[in-house]
Amino acid sequence: MPEEPHGAVAPPAGQALAQGWCALSSLHGRIETHIERALQAGHDLSVREFSVLNVLSGQHDGDGGHLQMKQLADSVVLSQSATTRLVTRLEDRGLLSRYICPSDRRGIYTNVSADGLKLLEEARPTHDTALREALADAARRPELAPLVAAVEGLTGTAC
């Protein structure tokens, strides 16, 4: 087996891949849990609800300006049925509304309401602070530090 610095033996390739996936999963879970607690405490909003409002807030009129439910589900990495339930809860709270696509009567679009935009803007600093805190905490863990560096190096990615 190849040796790593300080005489440590590198794990086999498959095991290394599994360890990398485990570290990535751990980082994601830590971040999501920290943000979830902060958003729930300050705004009665879940991470997924924030994500839906955030994605939909970027919509605009014109070609490609609105997302159908399947596109929204793909954007927030949920099943279509979970997305529909989430959208229904947000709609019941008056944070968004649904309407039929004028050019394709089978398509349903979702728009963020004024109240939804207001809540999103109020929650964004909480979200961003919690994200920075979670990343700073994870960066102190040697097994997660390289992933944090990679995340912090990403710019211009969709989300």
C-alpha cells in the first residue's frame, strides 16, 4: 500500500472513496442541522422551506423565468411529491402561490408572495450566519477541513 505523510498507510481506493463520501455526508449533515436550528428558532422556517423560497425568488417573467414543479423539485433535491407537500405548506402560510402555466395548461408554476419575499429577506442573514458558523466549526476538524476549503472556493454555482 502507498504510504502517506508521517508513515500512515493510505486506504485502498474503494475505501478511500467511501471515506470521502462519509466526510462529505458528515459535512452536509452538520451544516444542514446548524442552519435548520437557526432558521427554526428565528423565523419558524426549515432549511427546505428557505431553499424553496430562495430558488423561487430568482424567477422572472419571460422565457425560462418560471419553474415548473418538477424543475423546482430538482433544484431543491426533493422528490416531486415531497416538493408538492412543501409547496402546499408554504402556500397555506401565504408565502407563495401556484398557478397554471399559460402556454402549457398541464404545467403548474409557483410564485413567492410579498410575505414570502419579506420572510426570505429577514431569514437570509440568519441562514448566512449559520452557514458561516457551521463551516468554521467543520474547518477545525481535520477530516472535514479539505471539504470546507473546497466549498469556500466555489463561486458562481447554482443553488
